[in-house]
Amino acid sequence: MAKYPDAQRKAQEELDDVLGSERLPEHSDIKRLPYIRAVLLESLRWMPALPLGVPHRVMVDDEYNGYRIPKGSTIIAVRRFTTRSANTLGLIGALNLMNHRMPGESITPLRMFRVQLKSGLPTSYMYRAMLHNPEDYPNPGVFNPDRFVRNGELDPDVRDPSTIAFGFGRRICAGRHLANDILFLFMASILYAFNIEPASDANGNSVPVEPQPTSGQILYLDNIPCVLKPRSVTAERLIHKSELL
């Protein structure tokens, strides 16, 4: 929100219109706050905490969109790339070659790894991960909650990123609905009570917010110099009374 103040302002306007000034958001407000839900969906899409899915083993020979997947193959969902350089994509990037090979050709993980070591991958491959696929999410590198909103409601024609972020099949996250509700309450409450602003340097100038994703199995952002300021005296009072913040 420190980097995208327009989205923050729009979210706060919706919260003020729906809640007034005397209470924090509650679970019953979820359906009345479509833009806040869009901010949550875009957060899950733009920077998922788990960039890779749980590995699944193929039990029988299979085919998907003309691509042969041999029995015994290990399938890993690539939600978002975790590396900062296209030259260091490694095996994760090589796995994503599945999206670009010739129909009928099978690729083993070892062969994919060798392809990557020999040739590297161009930057365009960075955007083939599921939650950064431009076919589903145009301009995927841009944080834009409005992509999920149409006529003041969530657009059902846009793929819900939570169906990807929490896994698939029998190994899907059992607590995904609870997690979504908790994330909604925390996000809505913070936006209702605080302004999130860039921090200032010793001269009083705003420090540029250029968050960098970490590399690894769990993804989070580095370099977020920001401050949280209560939006009003009433908001500060609600903060002190609340057990949530």
C-alpha cells in the first residue's frame, strides 16, 4: 500500500462508506466490501507466500493439451518465480518449459535441468508462472486490484487466484477458507485504521519503496521502508480497544 497509494485510497473510501467511523470491519462485512476483497485477491496473485506447489506424482501416462506426461513424472505447480534474475532461474524455470515445448514431446526433470544449464531462459519466461500468466492477468507484474472488479462487484470471469495460491487436489490447503477470512479481517482493519506511507530519510524526504521478493520456498518482500499512522483520533481509539490489531 505504501507503493500503491491510489489503491490504498480507494480501499479506504470503500471502508469509510460501508462502516462509517465508529467500528472496525467484521466478518459479516465481507460481501459489502468488494474492492477490499479485490485487494486481497491481487495480493495473493501478485506475491503469493508459497511460489511453488506441493509436488504431485503422475500415477499413469497422461496427456494435457497435447503434451505427453509419462507415468512417474513429478509435477510442481509454479505459481510465481522466486528468482530475481532471468539468468538464474535454474530448475524452477526449466520446469516451466512444459508450457513451450512441441506437442507430443515428453520432457523429464533431468533433461529440463540440462536445457536450462546450457541455454538459460529469456526474461519473457518469468511471466509464464500461473499467477503471472498474462493470458489470465494482463500486465501481471503490476499490482492492480481493479482487474478483479466489474460494475462495482467482483468479476466472475477473472480467474480467482486463491484457487491456485492454496494448492490443488487432495493436497489443497485444508484451512484455505479460514485463512482467507483472517487475511480479509487483518487487511481491512489495517486499511481502516492506518495510513501506510513511505518512510522519510534524515532530510525529511520520502524513501522510495521498491520491494524485492526473496528467493526460496517461502516468499516475502524485502526493502519496504514504511510507517503506519492512525487515520484519526477515532481510529486510534478503536486500535487501542481492539484485540485484532
